[in-house]
Amino acid sequence: MNRIEAACINGVDQRYCVLGDKPENPVLLYLHGGPGDSCLPLVEKFNASLAQHFNLVVWDQRGAGLSYYPFTASNHPTIDTYLEDIHELTLQLLDRFHQDKIYLIGHSWGSVLGVKFIQAHPELVHHYIGCGQVVSMKAVTAEQIAFVRTRTKDAKTLTFLDNYDDAIAGQDWVKTLLKLNKLVIKHGGSLYGRSNMNNLIWPFLTCHRYSVKELLNRQKGSMQSVTYLWHELMETDFTNIHRFDIPVTFCEGRRDYHVSSSVAHDWYETIDSPRNWHWFEHSGHFPQWEEPDRFHDIILQEIAQ
């Protein structure tokens, strides 16, 4: 194991990596963010210790990273497409490792897929772990704007924020979206204590998993995924969901203003089924990589019992 593997998932050639040396260990499937933001080098750098206890499966979702292929206006996936992929991949992994259920981690965009999947197929999942959990994308955007507004006095930035709703409805909406995200990052709302994402970019440049062409495909995959999926993603709203048929755990950065952890916590308080919440005091949107040792310990304490 510990190598890139190919799988035909719902008719599309895709790639994943299994980190782990004991086939008898339980399966832990990681759903990356984005949409389209593959993360294998980051999981290998920060979370490889989990592979001692799990068959840690890091999947490049269709159209992303090593699973890149070009989307078109007439042929592109929807959120339901990814849910079908997760279902098929899960069945393949359970058959391969002779198990009946997986453990599931969803980060950011992956947390949207994760919540939807455990609603549809609770019989296939032992336990769900959400990081940077999305609850309501409209609330996320409102919190991003409010965060930047409290951190700047720049007149151009304030004008941009005032006009955001009109701009995001216009022809250059992708440019508008990316500008807001860059402002959140610049003011420390994505990575705690940092104004850029350089430490999450460097592992991609130094790993042996991606060729130069594949690194370029990763960028293209990320952009096309945002372009074709963002409007559907913006309709995400889990605020009226209060019960799950499996235990759920949330690992959230106290300083996450990229996908507001305060919005996630308000929702968590309404869940009336087995649940756990863990604040990461020195993290933003990426607690699994900003405080990886604590993340590892929580997974073992609550999940691998």
C-alpha cells in the first residue's frame, strides 16, 4: 500500500492512495475540500500517524488533482454525482478490506459531502468527523464579509464588501469570490496567525506524488470545480437537520472565519443524537493540519475505541 491506485468509479477513472500497512485495520476515508482542492501531500505530511491505526484512504475526487479531467458546460458533475462516487468507492473499499463500515472525515466542501452521505447511507459509516464544517453557505459568506470588515479600514476593500452581493451576481462572479477568499486569508481568517497559505502549498511542490503536469492539472481541477459547482454549493443549508443515525464529531478551529466555526457550533448545539465537539484554540480553517497531534489524539480517543 502507500501508493497511488486507480479505480473506475461510476464509469470515471479516478485515483486514491491508501496509507497504512495493516489490511486488517479499519478504513478511514478522507473527503478533501474545495471543491476540487486535492490534499494528499498535506495528509501525508500532517496526518500520516493515523495510518498506524487505519487504512487511511485519501481520494482525489473526480476532476481534481490526480483524478483530473476537463468538465464542460454540457458534461459536469453535481453534488449528487460525488455522493454516488463516495457510495461506489466505499463499497469497493469495504469489499477490498473485508469490512462492513468505514469511518469518514469531511473537510470544508468535503464536510458537505460527508453530512449528505451519512444521511443517505448511515448503514455504511461507523462515525463521521467534520472539520471546517459547512452548515449554511449563505451564513458562511455573511461571516466572511463581517470578518474582513472588522479587520480593515481600506476604502476600496470596504466598497468591495458593500457591493459584494451585486458583484457575485454578475458575470465576473468567480473573480469576486476569489477576491473575498483572498481578503479572509490576508487578514488571518483561514490559517491562525498567518496572512497567506504558503505552508500548505509547499508540501505539493516537494512531494513525489505529483508531476509538474499533475500539479498544473490540480490547479485546473480546482478552478473548474469552483466554476461548475459553486452555485449549487451555495444552496447548502443543514440548519434544519438535528439528528443523525450515527455518532458525529466536529473538530473546529476557534479562529476559523473562512467557514465560520461559530455558525457550525450554533448548529451543533441543536443536534439531538450522539455528538462531540472539540475546539482547536490555535487553528483556523485547517485544524487537522494546524494542530495535527491534537487531531490525531482525538481520532484515537473517540473513533478507534
